[in-house]
Amino acid sequence: MDTPPIEDLSFEDALKELERIVGRLETGDATLDESIALYERGDRLRARCAERLDAAQARIEAIRLDAEGRPAGVRPFATN
């Protein structure tokens, strides 16, 4: 099976592939070498998904409300 480079995958495609890898590892049907390769690719997919989520979160803006509860602008999303 020819797998595309992780950098070319959308978040959704990377997540789907990661789910397939986890499922395959959970069955225990893969050889040791296959399991190691699957784990390594899965770890890179996990890191890519985390990067994409962090980038998306940094772009989210929260709506700021005035004293009357009306929208008064936006401010960067705070993670804390």
C-alpha cells in the first residue's frame, strides 16, 4: 500500500489514517517489524494532527462583548 507523505495529508485524512493504524495495532495481526513501522508512522501522524490543531487554535478569535452584551470586537483566543 502506497502511503502519501504525512505533510500532504489534511487533518481529517491524517486522523483517519491514524485511526486505521491504531485498529491494526490493536488486532495484533501485524508482524513485529510491521508493528514498529505502523507505530512510527502513527506517532508522526499524531504529531502532525497536534500541529494542525495548535495552528488552528492560534487563529481562532474570541468575540469581545461590551457592557450591554453586544459584540465589540475580537481578541485572540486564550488557552488558559
